[in-house]
Amino acid sequence: MKRFDIKPQQGPGYVTVDGQVIFQRHGTANFFELSTPEAFVSIQHHLRRGEYAIEITPAGRQATALPTIWATFVGQAFNVAVAGLNDHARTSYRLVDLIGAYCWGMHAQHPGDVFISPTRYEPGSDTIRHIRSNVCLIDFGEGGTDRTARSAFRFGDPSCAAFYPMIDEAIRTGLHECDYRQGEEYCKRRLAWLVGALIATKSPDAVTCEALPQTMESSKL
């Protein structure tokens, strides 16, 4: 899978430090979004017209959406949307041929959607690991997901201490009864996604992410 250095997220979608953009699916529908410093872009399929509506709203409280652009096919819509954004904002963004999944959970994931995450689950060691450094963030070896012990955290590098608030929040708020009913393997992968999502949204600097399948496992290993 591909790796990207993702800028701090402004909203849905992803912007890399070298000017690439990845749209993110909204829910499970044919509705895609991207937020950049210059504008908010949405692509939505309209059943009545059988086309995709592209809305570009410039950043700023008083901004109004530009005239709707229509595209016949979804692949065409993504390219037209990025071209429209570049034309409006005088940018030179390049489209990545991936779609970011909305949320890791019980709903069906669209085939081909990926999770853009700075963390992954490693089944061999039963750990959640930081992708860039490969440092262990959560070790499930002492109790699994039902009582993920704080004492099991192993910070292999001092820089991982910065992630402690995100890890703590994920453990305290990320798993509910509906999750536990799905089993431990489900819960471990959900935590891997949630820790990564919190790191990506709360880190002040760019984070290295990998495009992962629903297993939250890296194909590089």
C-alpha cells in the first residue's frame, strides 16, 4: 500500500505535503468530500439526473458556493473537481486515485476504499504500531481489549509520549457494547483505526500515513 505525508486535517479528505489530494467518502453513499485550506469540495450523485454534482465552496465565513459543475461518471467527477479547485484557488493539486473510507465499524465498506492511517494493527505481535517509526503504541498481550492495561503501553521511542493523550482517549471512549459483541479481533482493529484518526486530526504537524485495507494491517510486512 502507498504511504503519504498528510498535512493536519482541516476536515474530510486528505492533503499531502507535496500537493496531492485524496477524497473521503461520506458515510456509505456516493458522496465524497475534500477540505483544503482554500476551499471545501463535495461530489454527490444525483439519482434523478444520473450525474454527479460538484460543489466548490471557497474558505471563509462569508463565502458562497461556486456554480455547480456536473459530471457524468464518478472518475470524471474527481478530475473535474480538482481541476475546478485548482482553477479557482490558483493551486496545482494532483488527484490520488484512492478513496478514503469514512469510519471503521460495522457498516459495510465499499470495495476499494482505504483507511488513510498513521497506525496499523500487527497480528503477529498483537500490537498497534506507529507506521512511521514501527514503535508499539498498544500491546494487547496483557488482557486484550476488555481491559487494555495502561501498564502494557511500551513507548519504544520518547517521541511516542506525545501520542499518549490520543491513545488514552481511544481506549476510554472508542469501544462500546456494540463493539465488544463483535469480538476481540474487531475491537483491536477498531482501536487501531481510532488511535490513528485521533493522531491525524490532533497532531500539529504532518503525519506519515499508509493506505490500509479494512484489516488495518500493512501489506508491506
